[in-house]
Amino acid sequence: MDYQLKRVAGAVHSAGNVLFDGGDRLFSAIGNRIACVDLRRQAADAVGDFETRSDIDRLALTSDGCLLCAVDVEGRLSCVHTSRRVVLHRLHLGGRCADLTFSPDDGLLAVAVKNGVVLWRAPAQRRRDLAPFARLRRFGGFTRQTTCLTWSADAHLLACGSEDNSVRVFRVELDEDERIKPYVLAAHKASIVRCFFVGSTIASCARDCVVAFWELDNGVSLASKKFLWEDANDGEQRRYDGRLVDAAASSTLLACAFSTGVFAVYDTSGKHRCACVHRLSVARGSVDAISIDSTGSRIALASQRFGQLVVWDWRAETFVLKQQGHDHAATCCAWSPDGRLCISGADDRRVKVWSDSSGFCFATFSDHQAPVTAVACARNVVFSASRDGTVRAYDLRRYRQFRVFKAPPPRAASNVSSTSEPGAPLVSLTVDADAELVCAGGDEPYEVYVWSVRSGQLLDALAAHEGPVCALALDPRGGGGLASGSWDKTVRLWRVYRNELEETLEHNAEVLSVAYRRDGGQLVVACLDGSLRIWNSKTAKLLYTIDGARDLAKSDRFLAKRPKQEAPHFTCVTYSADGERVLAGGSGRFVCCYQVQQQVLVAKFRVSHRREDAEDDSDDEGVMERVKGVRREYADDDDDDLEALPGSTTRKAGNALSRDVSRVNAVAFSPTGSSFCACTPGALLFYRKDDATNFAPFDVDEAATPESARRALAEGQPARALAFALALGHAPTLAEVVAGISLASVDVCVRGLPPNKLPRLLRHLSACLANDENFEFYAIWLRSLLRSAPEEVLRDEAPALREATRSLLLHKRALSSLVDDNENALAFLLSENNV
């Protein structure tokens, strides 16, 4: 189970700033994780399996994009290598960090903490240091919290803004007397949001939408003010309720984001300072973060409240990227049959469709009037169930709703003759593989509703349960077999077409989830007591029982002190693609994978390392009080627009602390078996098999190095080069060697490999078929491998084969349409040639 966290979807931004790396990559914080968006590939990946202890508050990046520093709300800094995606060092800054930035030469790191600025020696690739970070000096003199930092181009001056409405400019000379006073620039009436060096001028932006430009003339600082909001006709100042939230600068351009959802671009050069050259409204609420790339064309905008991330090219006036996650907690997820798409539903009443290859959402359906509780996918149709009493069907080809299945109203309201009466709330959903039959379970009354997809008519209502029907699963073998699980501690097996109850499976605790194996031979049931029970679906006999409560609990002491009703338990369960393992998640911070026949835990994936989540489960009252104190201390009191309405008990929009509760709402294995998805309230976590970080030191001697593999390839020894690359397990070296071998040598190289080296090559080829443009080249490699590989190797690498098959089918569809269009033209040309 060598699965690694590959991607974080379901959310694109939660807090903090966003950063360009000088190229086509954009970094954004999602809770306590970091996402890297590649604007050229139009794909988003997680920066390794890396998490901070609390939610990320600020990000800083070196000029070469190699090192990324992330600081959480508790002031803990983590230095991450962006290419290797590993944490190099962790450091506590002594307080909450308002801003941090690297010097232009990447040698120094300035950090704004409390009412001062601390200067650190940063790690650099061209310098070897014993200590990754060394504290050099501290600049003070502020009366209130520092807010922003900026460096001059030569790294000799450091400007810092503060909530005391002033900007101080410090000379950064390490051997200089620390008693030298800084320049104090005071002309603002509100706290400083950002300050920048624009040539020999300093621009300071205040929260009241005023920009001041400072110039040094004969030793005296002169200031000229500019109001960002003014009337276009007469130049009079206009008063707005909005305020400046963030700003960014590139060359002579200044980009400003406002609390009204508007951003503007100003030209700071020329005679008229701060002339507005572009203005646009991009969000319904405040734009909380803004960044501009080195070319000055693309502007990244992020909204914490609505979880939006937008990249706008203001010169071309087009969107480069436009993504929005779920506003509220994600509740369910499901894969499409081909494994290319993942569908999610949430409490925000939306259904979103995510691409597995890019991690982007490309379709959103907002037709439900209540939280979405379950989703399913069959063929090219997405089904969603909601507490509004409806099941809705969406066509993935036209991206529209084409059918609504409404449940009958509850018994208490059935006497009211009204077509507008809402149906019974639905909490579970299942659909057959042919998308002919859809079933949904009710919260109250406790019935299972069966509809025909073709006609949209309610076929039957199966009533036998004495509690909410929280789990449904249709038998993959067909024939109308249905398993329904309920809080009445039973799983009932139905024959839907005959309206017949075949078996009742009794359990010792409430049933929370059920799932069939792909061949329909087994049925796994998750119960409230933390157990997983595997039944033979044909004979209705109990085969295995797995006690998972201890695997979810952090300790036996914790488990012993909790009442039985509050014990950790699984709320979702699914089979792997090969049917040999089950994947389960629930009230704990873990996703557990069990081998069915051996009944043992084979893998355990932790979905959250946040300190709040870890200590929420603590049985120490002192620890709990400290956690509550941290949450009160770091609550953002300035965001008045995020306050809940009077009498409202729902969470504040964008409040990550209340949203990212440590639990797993749903798990789903991809049909290809190469990845699975864990649905947490804050995001969708995609885990995928990753061979890039695997190193097997078997059959490796001192001669097997990347250089020796390249040398063997250059000397005309492709088989030796391939053997070195496979033994090293280094993905870039393997890709370089495979791409450098000629097609005439493919068969010889593959036949000369031992069987234990073939799985790695097969996985590499399947990945190349999906991502590389040189499709024919890798297809010939795959054909040669399939001809020479033993049957047991192919049987063990079923996920890689399914991935390759999916890629071949996709290319076949694309090429067949092209060939069909040109068939008549080719026939005509051939006939003319014969004439």
C-alpha cells in the first residue's frame, strides 16, 4: 500500500497569501497544507505529504522558487523544498507572524513578529551552513503590531509597515551599529497594509485606501498622497464602505484588492502617480489576497470566505484560472466508472465534478435546496441525493440536469394535498451500473425509494426498517439485488424487481455503511461499535469480523475513558479494485486499509496532523483548555463581514477552525485501483501510487548511478542502461533512459529484463501513456512488455494495466473520430491517384 498524497481538491484557498514563483506556478494555502497550481499544465498538486501543526497564515518563496517557508497561526515556520517536496527545517518564531519575505539575493529572511522585525540568515544553495536558520538581529521601535515588509533591490534597505500608521526604513548592514535610527515615514491615518520600493521611491498603502509615495530630497522625506477611490469626472474624493485588504507590486504596476470584491491596477510611473489602468469585480465578498507575476500581466486573487482562487490576465482581459471549492463541509464523494472524474457533494448544496488528472473542478451543479448527502455515478450520469427530498440526475456530456426524482412527503404531511410539499429527507443513494435503476434511503420515514431512470417514475417504496436508512448498495451482479443498512442494527437484502425481502442480517450495533465487492460475492458492513463485518452475500453467513476501534483511537487509555456511544467508529467503507482489501474511514483522523482474509491492518493514512484536531480527542482537561485558548487568541476579530447572523448556529463562512473537523465523511477507491479519495470536511484528499519516491536497494551496486545509466545509453548499451534505471527507481532517470532507447532495441531490452523488474517498467509506461504526447512510442513499449511478461506479473499489476487500458481507449476515441472524418477524403485522393 505505497499510496502517497498526490492532490488536495474540494478547496483551493483557505487563508493567507498567494505567491507566484516567477514562472507558471502558483502556491496557495489550504488549511494546513500547500497546493501548487501549474498554470501551464492547468493542474494542481499537493506540495508533498506535508502539514503544519495549525492552519497556514503566511507563505514566502525564494527568487528561484526552490525553498518555500510556511508559517502557521501559532508562529511555527516550516521550510519546504518545492522540488523534492520534503520539509527541511522547522522553527518557532516566538509569536504570530504578520509577514515574512526573502531578500532579493535569498540570503536573508525578514520576519514581522509582534511589534518588531527579526532578521534571519536563510539557507542558500550556494552556501553550506551548519544551522539552516541563524538569528542575526532585531529591529524595533514600533508601538503596535508590524504588518508588512519589503526589500530594496540591492537588499540594503528594509521597509516595514505597522498598525501605528507609520513606515520605518532600516539599513540592513550586519556589521553596522544597531543604535542607528531608522527613517520614520508618518503621513497615514490608518494602519499600513503593504509597502513597496518603486525605484528610488517608497509606496505605502493604508487600509483607508490611501497610497503615499515617499521620496528622499536633500535628506528630507517628502510625501505625496493618492486616493485609490476617486470620481472619474471631477476628481473629488469619494467615500466607500470598502477598505484596502491587500496589495502587490511588479515593476511600475500596483495591484490593490478591496473588501468590496473589486481589484484595480495602477500605473505608478509618469507624471500622474497611481493612474488606474484596470478595474474589475471578481468576488461577491472581500478579495483577501492578491499577487502579481514578474511580467505584470497575470494577477492572482483569492477569497477566503468563498474559497475562490482566480488568475486574471488584465492585458488580455481573460481568465487564466478560475476555481472555487465548497463553501461548507464536503460530505460525500464518488468516482466515475472510468476513473477520470471524482464527484463531490457538500453542505453548501452544490455538486462538483473534479478531474483526476488536473485536480480542477470543471462543472458545478447548484440545483439542490438543502445539503447534499450522497452522490453516485454510472455511465455519463451523475446522481445526487439531498435532504430536500430529491434525487437529481445530471448529464456529463451536456452538463445539465435532465431528471428529478422526488420522494413522497412524510406521513404527517401526506394528508395535505399540495404538489409543492417537500419530500422526505434522503440520506443515502445507490445506482446500478447501467444507470437504469436508482435507489435512495430516507431519514424519516424509514423507507427505501426505487425509481426508474428512463421514466422518472417511483417504482416502489420498501418499508421494513425501524430507523433511518443510512446506507445502500446495489449488487454488481445485477438482478435487482439491494442491501440496505439502518440504525435499527440490521442490514436487509432485497430483490427490488420482485419487492421481496430475502434476508435480514443482524448486528450488535447501529449500521452506518455497506459496500459490495466488485464481483458481488461479499458484503462489508461498518457498525457504530467500530467493527467491520464481512458477509457472504450468497449464503448470508458471517465470514470475518474486524475490530477497528483501536486503530482509530490514539491510545487504549483514550478508548477506555470514552463511553460506548462516543467510541471511534467507521462511517464509510469500500472495497479496493481487486477486492482483497477494504478501505474505511470515520470519526478518527485515519483512513484504515485492511486485508480481508487475514483480517489485519495493512496501511493507515492520517488525514490531518493539525494540533487542534489531535488535542480535541485528548482526555486531558488542561490540554483542552490550552487548545481553546489558542483558538480564541488567533481568531480574526477584524473580519466583521464574516460574522454569523444573530441566532445562527452554523459556522462562519471561511472559518477553517470550525470547518476542518478531524473526521472522514466518505472514502472511494478508483476503478483503476491506482488511487483513492478520502472526503474530509475541509477538502478531498487524493492518494495515488507514487514510484518517484520509492528506492529499492536490491541488485544495486556502486556502479548503478544516474550518470552510469546515461553513459551506458550513450555508449550504445540500452539494455544495461535500462537495468540501471530500473534498479535505482529514480523516476527522472528512468524516463530519460526509456525515451532515449530506439524502437529497434525495445524488444531486446524488454526480453532481457528479469521478472522482478517488469512491474516498475509497466507502471512507468502506463503513466507515460496518460501524460506524454509521444503516444505511439510508449504503446510499442507496452506491446513488447505484454508479450514477454509472465502471467503472474500481469495479474499483480492490474491497476497499472487498467490505467494503460483507459489511456488507450481515450486515444482511440480521439483518433477514430479524426480518421472517420478524413476517410472519404482519403478515398477520393486514392482514386484520383489511380486515374
